[in-house]
Amino acid sequence: LVWNNQPAYYNGARATYSMSSFSVYAEANKGGNGSTAGTAIGASGTFGAVSGAINLFSAVNQKSIVDIIASGKVGSIKLAANLDYQTKAEAAKTTGTDDNAYGIALYASMPMGDKASLPVRIEYVNDGTSGLYGLGAAAASNTAMTFTITPTYNFSDSTFVRAELAYVSTDKKVPAYVDDKGVNTDSNMIVGVQGGVRF
């Protein structure tokens, strides 16, 4: 839920300045090919054992997102947190619905021997009545939580297979999730298996 609301690619240009363990960037996106016109600025760096980044995305006439990421390790376990705060643009605001929403995702990846690992993700989203996360006014649900576990086995540095079990729960029944009779429900479970090659 959190990652899906962040821009994944741009049809535009970016300028980056790096120094030692710190970097900043600014970019402009002209839209098209499924992306939205807008701008973004951000900074990232490493501070002792913790890496962090802050980004501000602004989509023209839609919304802005403040995105904060922090990651590190405790022993052999990799940990990360991702916080989003979204605000509607003036042109997108609607009387009677919320203008803001937020979400947080927590990640942990535990090694299981030399070739396997056990990543876990927990998310919480509070959409209010904004609809910014796809809940809110449109689906009549205000909050959602997810739990995802993805056991992974690496055959080599370039080949892997992984299974995934994801469970999501919303505070109200939503059209996006239906039971085997086609009736709206307030939870959903997805199970999948994937194999891949890294380049």
C-alpha cells in the first residue's frame, strides 16, 4: 500500500550532486507513458550505521508526498522503515473529504543460512476520507494493515526463487476485496511463487 503510492518512474530529467556519503537531487517530469507531470527534490546519506533519505514528490494538480526512509542492521538482521505523508493539491481537494493521509511500512530481513532469507513487511495506512491510498471516500474504508512474508532461496548470485504470502485487513468492507460469492469483504490474502534471474 505504501510503496504503490510512490512514483516508480519518470519521463523527465534529474540533476544530482554527491559529496562523500551525502547526495541531493532535483528533477522534473513532463508526464506521459503512464506517469504524471510534476517535480521532486530529495536528499540521502549515511549517518554512522544508519542510511536515510527524504524525498518530496509533487504531482501537478494531484498531490504531494513527503517520503522518509531509514535503514540499518541489528546483528545480521536488516531493518528499514518507510513513512509517507500525502496532501492533496488545491485542484484535487473536495469539500467534505480529508485532504491528507499517511502510511508507514516496517521491514525486516533475516538470513536463514548462506543462501536463504526471510523478509517480512508490516504496513499501516490511515486514509481518512481522502481516497489518496485508494481507500477513504471512494471505498468507504479509512484504515488498512498488511502483513507480508517472503521466504527466498538464492541458487546463486543471479538466480533465485521465492514464495510470498500477503494478508491485508481494512476497517470496513471494500469493493477491491470480495469473497468466493462476490460479496465485498474487509480482508484479502494473496499467495504466490516467483523465480527470477538477476543481471
